Amino acid sequence: MSASSLSIVVPVYNSESTLDELAVRLSQVLPDLTSTYELVFVNDGSRDDSWDKICDLASKYPWIQGIKLMRNYGQHNAILCGVRAARYDVIVTMDDDLQHPPEEIHRLLEKLDEGYDVVYGSPSRMPHSLWRNLFSRFTKRTLAFVMGIRTVRDIGPFRAFRSDLRQSFTTFQNPNVLLDVLLSWGTTSFATVQVIEEPRQEGQSNYNFFRLFSLAMVVLTGYSTAPLRFTSLMGFIFTIFGFLIFLYVLGVYFIAGSVPGFPFLASIVSLFSGMQLFAIGIIGEYLARVFDRSMERPAYVIGSVTAETSTVGNHTIASSKKD
């Protein structure tokens, strides 16, 4: 399958050592897929010399564009920046660590050609540790639930989609970015295809348990009211439970002439106190999201670019000299 035109978006964070090989492999693959293509590197506040490497590659390959963000904003924020800067009909996002082989892009495009709007590349074998794989699956299932897409479970960063989906989030401006949810605002036509995922060649993943947990909380409380509804349901259930306990205490009092002792009372108080703290915690998460949005913090701020000015919707990238 060959796309009419193709944009590859790669968020970059401390990956100086892998960018050369990634660019070379893409230069070998992309001409067989389409005659019109580009590669957009988005440097997400890297602490190494990734930006200098991107500038060198942009000067070597005319189809490579580099964008440097002012600081580290996060993977999805960087991808959103690159997606808005992309110029062509189909956009493919992939990681910078060579875990997503460029040679597998054609599988995504072939599936997309069947009429889908978004296609995810699902690894045939999970490359991480057991606990990481389990929590990653949980986060993906949660994300699929929030998106309302029951047919797609293996949501990941290796994806291809049609660029006109950007119309559904042209005005989006929020520091808590989840590209997959934004895509679901414009379509329900999702699909998955199995791809090979290679071991990470350099360094280690930036997603530890706490970051995955934080991502799961953003998914649940930033884009869904399900936790609030769950809290309301639990409150109703515990109200009924409390009423039944009250009837039990009255029954014991009139039958036995006494009321259950302190252990019984303490356990009931602990149960209801725990539920109240849980509910307050959920409400607190939502208040935190509201606070973030009220500050009107941008999803990202561009420091400089390597290419000429390009505009996507109301998003402008001004050309700048290399830092």
C-alpha cells in the first residue's frame, strides 16, 4: 500500500544515539510507501545533544523537520505539537528508541487503507517486565473505556491516522494531553494490527510504576466522569448498608436488650470513614484538573524549529535559527 502523502511524527527525549539509525532506516522505507513524505522530530526538552543531532539531520535530509520545545512537556504533548505541524494526508507516530521498526509502517497503512481512520500497531510480544506489562494493559483498557472504543484494546504510541481528524481538536489547549482521546473525538473507526516490536537499544523506559499510575489517573479524571459516577454509586450502596446496620442494631437492642460493643462500632466507623476519604480523593482529582485548566497553561511552547514556517489550522510554527 502507498499513501498519497505521509508525515512521520517522532517525539524525542534523550535519544541522540538512535536518531541517525532511525533517519537512515526511514530514508530506505518511505520512498517505497509514497512519493511525498516528511519526518517531524519534536525535541521534548532533552538533556543530551538530541537537538543538535536533529539539526544536523535536517540539514542532511530536506524532508526532515525539527521542532524544539522550551522544556519537557511529556510524550503526548510533544506528539500533539508534531501532529499539528504535520503537512500531509496520513500521520504516523512512533517512538524514538527504535522499538517501532520503520519496516512495520506498511502494516499500519495497509490496515488504514481498508477504510479505518486510526490504526494501532500492537506488539506480538510484550517487551517489558511482568508488572510493567500488567499495569500497561490496565492503563490501555482504561483508555479504551474512556474513549468508548470497545473493539480496540491495544492502544499504543505506534499509530497511523488520517490528518483531517485534527479538526476535532484544533482549539484544544490543556497541559494534560492524551492524543488517543483527542482522536476519538473525531471518529469511532479504530483498528489494530500486529507488528514486531524490537527491544529498546539505548537507555531505559521513562515510564515507571508511578508515571503509569499518574497517566491512569489523568485518563480517568481528565477525560471521563466514570469515577464520579462510581463514587455516587458507592455512596448509595453504603447508605443502604448503613440503614441495614441501623435496623440490625435496633433489632439486637429490642431482642437482647443491649447494643453491640465497641469493636462493632469501630469497624463501622472505619468502613464509612474510608469510603468518605475515597470519595474526597476522587473529587480532589477532578478539582486538580479544573485548577489546571483554569490556569490556561499551554500544552507546549515552541522554542525553535529547523524548517520554514508551517501552519495547521490556528497553530503556527515560525522558523528560527538553530540554537
